[in-house]
Amino acid sequence: MAHQQDQETLKVLHECMEACNHCYDACLKEEDVKMMAECIRLDRECADICGYLEAAITRGTPYVAELASVCAKICDDCGKECAKHDHDHCQACAKACQECADACRKIA
């Protein structure tokens, strides 16, 4: 990947990780936490893989394409789940996940 593309991808990954972490925290404070369980679980999965891929790219791992493919799948799943909920934090997370999934597919 070109250096500029790396920077853009790293930015999108980091923003998605932050959005998922915020959504995770906010979902835990919702009145019906049980209803938010799948959203919370996927927020954690997504934040973790985005953070890992971000670190892997900066390390120059030879597994970027494979990790990006997995990241895109998790971002898609998280985004779809978050989109089901009307909370602002879920909607923002869904948008960040979609952007991240698209960026990951470009390098997968």
C-alpha cells in the first residue's frame, strides 16, 4: 500500500475503534442492557480487531490482507447490529463500521 493510503486506513480504523468503544460504554448505560447484549459483544469484537489491524499495519505485517478481510466482516456485522438501534451512539457506530469495512475491503 502507498503511504498515504496507509494513513487514511489507519485513521478510519482508529475512528471505528473509538466509535465502537464509545458505543460499548454507552450501551452498558442503557435502560435495557439485556436488549443491547449483541451490540455490546460486537462493539468489543470490532474495537479489538480494528485496534489490532491498526497495530499490524504499522508493524508491516505480511498478514494485512487476511486481517483486513476478517476486520471487514466484523465491521459489517457490528454495523448491521448497531443500525438496528435508534440510539445516537449506535447510529454513529454503524456509520463508522461501514466506512471501516469499506476501507478494509480495499486492502483485503
